[in-house]
Amino acid sequence: MVLCKKWILAKPFEGQVKKDNFKLEEEEISDKLNDGEFLCEAVFLTVDPYMRTRELGAKVGVAMGGEQIAKVIASKNANHPVGSLTRMRSGWRTHTLVKEADKEVIRMPDLGDLSPSLVLGIMGMPGMTAYFGFLEICKPKAGEVVLVNGAAGAVGSLVGQIAKIKGCTVIGFAGDDAKCKWIKEDLGFDHVYNYKKIDIDVALKEAAPDGVDCYFDNVGGEFTSKAIMHMKLFGRMSICGSISAYNSTAPPMGPLPYMIILGKQLKVEGFIVMRWFQKWAEGEKEMKTWIKEGKIKYRETVTEGFDNMPKAFMGLFSGSNVGKAIIKV
Ligand SMILES: NC(=O)c1ccc[n+]([C@@H]2O[C@H](COP(=O)([O-])OP(=O)(O)OC[C@H]3O[C@@H](n4cnc5c(N)ncnc54)[C@H](OP(=O)(O)O)[C@@H]3O)[C@@H](O)[C@H]2O)c1
């Protein structure tokens, strides 16, 4: 028997996420394996903003959903020997009995000597979100002006750097001076602003007097209502997330200057990164090359200890992470 710890959703989310939304439970998992089965222990887990949503998070009484990187500790599956690493969507739990590897295991990217934790960040879902969500929807061209918010987060910090690689001028907004310093001085963003301290209109008039060609939106809400006014004719908006609204108790209804979309003939497209899942290997390869060439940098905010998962998750909404939020067991 193996004793597994798991974080279940104890109370439905309502407004800000709180400690008492979660409960730590234990579950006994048999270590008597049938052919083809293997048992894993979590090494790295992730907390992501999407887990706040009812559809994608968890139902009350059920373990919170999400990916993890786990080490095989017992195996009757030759493709997954003891000691090997796997990526799974098995949720906030320390141990997982994999019965049907074909269905439960997600292909690992070719990492070389990179840390496996990056499979939950730049080399995984958030990295592919930046890569495909930005390049496929905004289709940036050299010389264009790119705006990204959530700019020091897992996705936003990569979008800005990809835009620089493509020869664009990059404007980034983040909610903390130290984050702004990082994206400007280390990542090479051209203009950075702390949205908690400045007027977004004033900042955009200064940084993009002729307007914005591409807007990668992680935040939504009031920020977007303002930013949209600064789009250029035929601008492109990639709607990635709306974190400013995830803790709202009512659906966000605007204000949205809708006529601007018409008048400026904007392309506004939402996406879910799984749309490009079949092409992820292409994005992973390019990301790895850019990392090796020093063209893309990344940061992880690592929370030690499985018991601290809710704290790390709540931190996403107060901005306590720089780059990707990771949990190390
Ligand atoms: N469409 C897709 O397929 C897809 C896939 C992955 C992620 N996403 C979305 O992409 C966005 C970024 O995700 P991520 O994983 O990279 O998270 P992240 O940016 O690493 O972490 C969340 C950050 O959001 C900022 N934030 C929190 N509350 C905010 C508010 N009210 N207003 C403005 N900023 C706020 C905080 O940074 P500050 O300190 O700067 O405030 C926080 O650090 C999220 O909206 C997420 O849902 C979408």
C-alpha cells in the first residue's frame, strides 16, 4: 500500500480563492500491479489560472485537476520503467496508479539537459500558449508594435520575448516594480509599466503614439477596454485569458468599446492552446533552440512542498509568482 496525499475542492469557488476552498485528504493506493500498470510519485506540480474556473478546476469532493511530472516508483510496463519520468494530468495528488498508459500519459518533449519542471512551463502548456497563441493569431511582422499584459507571468514573459525575436517593439504591463525591472532589463522589453501605478491610456500614448498592431491579452476587463482604444487599423488581438475577471462573482459585461472593433477593422480571436496540440512538438523544438541560443529566458517561482499547493495557487491572483509557478514535492 502507498499512502497518497491529495488536495480536493472542499467548497465551490466564490469570489477570491481562500484556504478553506481546499482540503488535504489521504488515499491508500495498492502497489500490487497488473501487467501494463505502473505507480508514480509526483516530483513537480503546477498551479495555473485556468484551475479557478469551474469547468476546468474540480468538482466539490474531487481532487483538483492539473498536470504533474512524476517519477515511476513501481512498474509492470516496459515503456515506463522504474526511475523514468512521466507527464500526466492526474491532478493535485502525490501518487498515481496508471492503469492505461495510452490514455493517461502525455508525451514528454525532448528536454536534453533542461529541468523536467520546464515541461509545466516554457516547454509545456504555457510555453505553447505563448508560441502558438501569439504567432498563429497575431502573425507579428518585424517593426510592428506588440502589447502584452501579465507580462512577467509564465505566458506573458514568453510572448514578449518571442515578439522581440520577431523584430517587434514590445510594450509590457505587470503589477510590480521588480517584475517590470526584470522584463525590461533582462528580457529586453522596450517599454514596461506597472499597471497598478500608472494610467494605462497615458502609458500607451507614450509607448505607442501611432498605435498597437498586436495585442496579446492575458488580463481582460478594464485593461482591455482601455487598450483596445489604442489599436491600429487592422490590428490583431489574441485573447488568451482574462485573469482580472476569474474571481468575479458575475460574468464580466464590459464596458467594451465594441464599435472600435468595427471601425478599426480589428481581428479579435480567442483560443485554447489545445487547438494546436498536434503541433506542439514544433513549438517545443523552437523553444528549446531559443533557450540554448540565449534568445529566450525563463523564470520559475518554486514553492516547496505538496502541502503548500493552495498557497501557490492563491498567489497567482495576488501576483506572487514571477514566471511560472511550480510546486516541488
Ligand atoms: N487560452 C489558453 O489556452 C490559455 C493557456 C494558458 C494560460 N491562459 C491564460 O493566460 C493568462 C496567464 O496565465 P499564466 O499561466 O501565464 O499565469 P501567470 O501570468 O504566470 O500568473 C498570473 C499573473 O496574473 C497577474 N494577475 C493576477 N490578477 C490580476 C488582475 N486582477 N489584473 C491583472 N493581472 C493580474 C499577476 O501578475 P501581476 O503581478 O502582473 O499582476 C499574476 O502573477 C491567464 O489569464 C490564463 O488563464 C490561457
